[in-house]
Amino acid sequence: MNDTLQRFIFEATPIRGELVHLDATWQAILQRHDYPPRVRDLLGEMMAAAILLAATLKMHGRLIIQIQGQGPIRLMVVECTNALELRGLAHWQDLPDSSDLELLLVDGRLIITLEPNDEPERYQSIVELKGKTLSAVLGSYLQQSEQLDTHIWLAANGERAAGLLLQKLPSKDPGRDSDAWNRIIHLSQTVQTHELLELSHLDILHRLYHEEQVRVFEPSPVCFRCSCSKERVVNMLRVLGYAEVRSIVQEQGCVNVACEFCNQKYDFDSVDVEQLFASSEQHQAPRARQ
Ligand SMILES: [Zn+2]
């Protein structure tokens, strides 16, 4: 059950569900940054949510959930690939003694971006962040954007992060078991935070839906993986330009770039910098045309 996504459906209904449980994946994030508990738990909930949402898409690429605020929490970013590889980070300052999302964010915005691998375009939606919990915010966002009834439950602590998603798909036969959605939502609302965090997927399904006919699929593994690389950092430095990068080397002796997601350090000394620009067009002296 650890670090897996569990898909399931309710037989003879248009309702599908997913459960996710993050252990080592979550610990890999927490080892890299020391987050205060309220920021940590919110980030954990976002990680669980990113997996749940990515798993509802048929896209090959990345799903990025961002929260931006003017208050104590400035930025939170979680990225999830279609292979269910996750990374995330948070920026914060002077936290109040509250876990109310509107107080933590202040004029917050929720930004959801899809980056398909095989298309140059990205798809982005930005909504005002309204709601006291991330589950509430995402639930109302999904309701509006996908026009599918979707409910989401999220939980995180210093040990684990977990979530449950239910979605009602368009049905050709709405008359069949027309009460199923209301009944299943009602059952799901009894789930406790500690149950989401501590019980196995199968135990949660049994605890909530033992009177329903649930079919479960093979669980899919979830893991922490950062997409940073030396090549990407090199490209970033090239975009910055030779003059700028050389002035950093002159001031500091070398260029140190650390990935904010995974803390991986990339260092370039003056020789590296010369080589890096020697092979790129930006540094070539413009040829005189006479
Ligand atoms: Zn990284």
C-alpha cells in the first residue's frame, strides 16, 4: 500500500475512484527541506492531490499544481508526471497560528498547468483560491473546469500523505442506480483523516464501501523524482548570457546553482563557463561583414 495509487470502480455505476498513499516519496521531500508543520501538511496534501489528478488524465506529460499567495505562504509547487513521479516545494515566511487556507495564502491563486510531452502548448487555468481547505478549493475547481462531479479528500502529516478522489463520469444510462453517487459520497464523507493516513487501500475501501460492489485494479507505484539535470542548468545559464554569467564568476569565483526541488548542486568554475559559452552561439563574436 505504500507509495501506490489504487484505482477502483463501483460496478454497474459510472463512478470511479482513486486512493493514494505516500510514504518514502513524502519522506524524500521532507529530508530535503525543513518545513514547519502547517506548510508541510499543506504541501503533503498537494502532493497527494497532484497524483490523484494526474491519474485521471490520459495525457503523457506533466501536471503542475501551484498555489500563489500574498500572505505567509508565497508559493507552493507540486509537479507530477504521467509515470507518477513527483516533486514539490514551498516558500513561506512568518506563519500565523492558524491552518485556515485563506489566512495562510491571502488573495491566493490556484494555477493548474498541463504540459503534454508531444505538444508545444501548455494548458493553464488560474482561479481565485476560495475555501478553507485544499480539498474544498480543488473540489470546486474541478467541478467548474471538468464539469464532472468530483470530490476529493486529502490528509498529510510528518509521516505520510494520502488522498481519495471520486468522480462521476458522463453516463448514457443515468436512470440506472441514479442514487449511487449521493449514496457513495455520503459513505465517503465518513472517512477520517487518520484512516486515510493509516489504513491500507483495501482496508479503506472495505471500511467505507463494504456494502457496495467495488472492483479494484492493480496498484501503480508512485515515487519522488526530480527532473533537474546539468543540461537544463547549462541551458538556463546560456539564456542568462555570457556577460552576466562571467560577472558572477568574477565576483564569486564560480557559479553555484542549487535545484530548489531536490537540493542537487551544480557548480561551474571559470573554465566550465568558458567552455559552456565557447560551444554556444551567444558567445561567438559577431563577424564583421565588410
Ligand atoms: Zn532537482
